[in-house]
Amino acid sequence: MKTGSCVTYTVPQHIRRENVEKAVEVFFRVNNVYRDMVIRVKDGEEVLCQFKREHMAPGEMEKIAIPRVLLDKVKGDHITVTVEKQ
């Protein structure tokens, strides 16, 4: 996994598809306070999934779940978690 814009780190840092049954939960923190943003999980430039958030802050751990079906679609060797304007 790689961190994109506004994301300081992710947990886990590595995902092994063969160890994921239904979905993998990814936890991360942002680097500033944000309102009305979208969390995007990307494979290169292709958006695999996105999640809307009204408020995010560095002191709060964010959590998303990435389904195994989407992990199977990844062509590259990593995915990127970014936070962007809606």
C-alpha cells in the first residue's frame, strides 16, 4: 500500500490477497482537518472504490473496508489511499 495526498500512513502497510477472505480493513490518519472530502483507493490512475466523509481530523483514525473482489482487480503491485475534494 502507498499513501497519497493528505494521508500520513496506513495500517496494514502490506496486503496479501491470499490472506483476505471477504474484505480487508484499512486504518489511516490524515495530515490536517478536512471537510466534505472523498477517500479514494486507486490502482495507478484507476479508482477502485471511494468513500465520502463529512469531517476528518489528524487525531481521529479513519477506517475503510476494501472488498476482496476489488483487490483481485489490482493490476499493479500496490494500491494508493488518497483524500481528495468531492
